[in-house]
Amino acid sequence: MQEFNPYPKSKQLGHQKEKDTPKFKLQKPRKKRKPKVNKNIEMFHNRRIPHWKKRGEVNRKTANDTLRYYGEACAMCGNHNYALHHIMHKGYGIGGRGVWRNLVPLCELHHTGAEGVHKIKTFDQFWKDKHQKTFGPHYYKDAWDLWMEGHIENPTEELFEKFMKLEEERCQTSIG
């Protein structure tokens, strides 16, 4: 007995054409890429200045120094739920740095609330004037700013603190 095959093999796969030879894509030689160069690097006297975002950050030591000066509560009402506020706002071109003399602990109401420094400009100006009278006109600057302005010889922590202490003493003698 013969098998029943209604279509011959050639017609069963009639919708497929004979396969062509596979086409291989020729790989082009890769071009050597130049390394990306960060064009936002600021240089001063052949020294690389840290980025302004990095200089505005508050590390743990700075936060502890601020809390040692003000206490661990809101500087206005004494609430123990606080956030550190930059008195001179950080940002490109503004120059507020993450130094403890530029920070003040404020509760949510006095920081971002209806009675806060971010809503009431006179309240914000109050803190700027207070810190300028207490710490001098350079209260919001860091060692790099003072070095670039020519106030200190090198941007070291020791020279920075020495300069700021002299500024505080100068402010105290002019008030008293």
C-alpha cells in the first residue's frame, strides 16, 4: 500500500523560495574614541577647583559644628525636628557654600512653611544680616573662595579657620 500524499514535497513548501546564501555584514573597523573631557572644570593658578555642587554639600562634621553653635533644635522656636538651611543660598553664581557659618537649623515651619525663610524674604534677610554682623562679610565662603580672592595663601582648613576667627574677632570689637 502506498502512502497517500496529496502534494509532492516541492509543492508542500511552495510558499518558501529557495534560501539564498546568508548575507554577512562587513564589520567596519571601530574608530578610536577620544576620552570625554569635562569642560566644566574650573582652574585657578594651575589648581583644580572643586565643583560648586560639591562645595555646597554639608558633611557630617559641618552639620555637627553648626549644631554645636546653635544647639540641636530650631534656632527660632526650639523644635527638635529641624533641617539645616543655607543662609546664602547655594548655587552657581550665588556662592553659598556648605560651611557651618552659612548654616542654621530651622524646623519645617520656619524653613519651608508659611512662616519660613523660603517664603518670607525679610526673614531670609534677617539671617543674612545676623551672620554678617557675627562672622563678618565672608561668612558664606569656603577656603577656595578666600584663596581665589587673595585672603589666604592656600586653601587649607587651618588657614581658613584662622582667617575666619580673625574676622569674628574684628566683628566683635567693632560692635563692642
